[in-house]
Amino acid sequence: MLAAVTALGLAIGLGACAPKPEQIDIGVDQVDGALPADLAKQMQALTETAMTSVGASGAIVSVSVPWSGEWVAGLGTSGVDGPEVNPDMTFKSANVTRAMTCDVLYALVEKGTVRLDETVGDWLDAYPGQASITLGDLCDGTSGLAGYMSRIFSRVVAAPDRVWNARELVAYGIARPTTGQPGAQFGDADTGYVLLGLVLERAGGESLADLYSDYVFQPLGMSSSSYPAGVGEGDRLKGAYIPNGKDKKPACDAATDVTAVTSSVGSASGGVVSTVGDLSTYVRALAVGARPYDADTRYADPRPVNSDQPAWFTADGGTYQAGSLVGQFGSLAGYMVAAFADRTTGMSVVVVLNDSRASANAVRVLAWQLAALASKAPAADGRTAPEMGLPWTAESLAPELARYAICGG
């Protein structure tokens, strides 16, 4: 007994003294101060227009311009008639999770645990129909698999506290017709990332929550980020979904609170819970390649997003590229999220709107509008503004945002 107690005490002592994982310096020299008031006012106006257009009661925004300053704000209320939005509130980060899932893949590639050209069949026996899809295809969004969310959304809203098994989500996706041959073209589908998550758990020998913690959250000091099966902790920004009214049009005055929908429904495609502060750090590290496993080859084979978009809007490596920006955007029940950063300067924009009924392109357009303004921010004392040229302006994107409006604006 004495030996057991001594061993337990030693274990506790060693655990208490265990060194924390070394945090990575992302190498962005950020001015410690606010962006000019007139610029922040323009950004707030753009955000409020987007909120109105999609029926969001609240928004959280973080704009960080290394040579000029930052604007971090909570706008509106957390739910209809709810409390004022706090910029530190947590939310489901939606498709930004996909980039993190690819981070884990590239981390395991760097360790020699897996290769990008290995296939689903090399790691999982349960998916013979998908056995030839490579891990690189799953990350790049070129697997040819269809999405699952449209098949289950009504059940998700009806039973928000249900914890979904990732294999069940994959089953719904692979039951649908494929959208193309593996490697042929980009397709925005959640199923491939959930399947990649299953492979990574098998290859890494850890849960996906631990893999995100080991390779994404801890190295970047993302202390407010997690991958919960349920809703997660923290002061949560309430998320909503606008149903149709009797006229079959969006009933913008009758939003349904879907905050309680579990993160499990997003799995490795959208289940990470975070804050704008953490996501700003994250997307900057992603853009400038600050981590040991970040490889330029990740963005070496960009594919057109679709034929309706400009040639400079591409996808690769679990991210989107737009001009000099790299990042992700999308929606999950209750939230639209976009996070982009400049690959040279580390300028970043993160925004969340707390309604998910409209096209997620609305939050992408808003993020790009904010980035256009940020790219022209004046230099603070002792700093020099870089030459940045994005292939759009805030004004040129206004008509596109109007096309996605469902509630006016």
C-alpha cells in the first residue's frame, strides 16, 4: 500500500511538473492598438448590412492588420432579445474545422505516419467502395463524395442534443451518388472530411479531439478551442436557423434557436468550437506557414471552386485561396463563419454571423469586403504599409452580397 501511495504521489507530482507543449511564434509583428476609428466605422457598417441581409441577430468580428492595428467587436444580440454579443463568446467554427483536419493530416505526413497518396483502403476496411480515394483527395475536396447534411438536417433540428457517430454521417454521404471521379474536380462536401477524420484517428492512434489538441490548439495557444461531442463549454453565442413561413419564404421574424445542436453533427468537417481570437491566431499561422508541418505543396494544385467564380478563387489543401488570401468559410446549424489571412503579411479577418439559413457565401463576401478595407489601412507611427492588391473592392462585392440576402439589407 505504501508503495502504491508513493507511486501515485510521484505520478501526480510528475504530472503537475510536466512541461507544457512549446508554443509556436507565428512571426506576425502586430501593432498593439486599434484601427483608425473611421475605418472601424466602415467595417461595422458592412457587418451590420450583412447581418440584416441574412437575418442574424448578432455577429463577432476580428480584423488584424499588422502595420496598422486591430478591430475586434461584438455586434447585436446573442439571440433575439438576448444579451449583447461579447467578442469572447464561443461558437461552432463550421468549415474552418476542415482546414484543421488537413493540418492533422500534414502533421502525420511530416512525422512519416501516413502519406498523401495512401488510400482509404490502406487504413479502413469498412469502405470498399471508397477504397481507392487518397488521403490527399479527401483533404483537397476532390474525393467525388457527396455531402450528408442535407439528408439529416431536419432530424438535427428536431433532436439537437443527439450525439452523432461519425461513421453514420459517412454512411449518409456515401449512400448518395458521387459527384465525380476521385481527383477529377473540387467539390464542397462534408463527407470526405469526416472520412478523413476516421483515417487520422486510426493512423494517429488518438481521438480526433486529442489530435486537434496536439497539432493545432496547443502549439498555437488556442486555449478557448475544443472539439466536443456535445455543445461545448464557454459563454456561447446563440445560433439560429430561419424556417419557412406559410408562404414558403424565409420567416425572418421566427428564427429557431439551434445553439444546442451538438458539434458531433459537424465532426471532422465542422465540429470545432472556438472564438474569433483563437481563429485569428489560427488562420494567420495557416497562411504564413508557421508550423513545422506546413508545406508549400499543400496549395500547389489549386482547383477552380466552380465555373461561375473568378479564376483567382480556388481550393486546395482543405482551404480556399482568393488572391493573396487563404482560409475557409461555411456554415453549420446556427452559424456562418469565415476566416482568411494574407499569406505574406499575416493580415487576418475572422467573422461569425449567428444564423445559417442563407448561403454561406454571404459570410465569405463580408470577410472579403472587410479584407479589402483592411488592406488599405494606413500605417501606424513607425510602420510602413505594404503594397497589397486584392482583386476586388468592398464596393464591387456589394451586389454579390445582395444576391444572398433573404431578409432584406
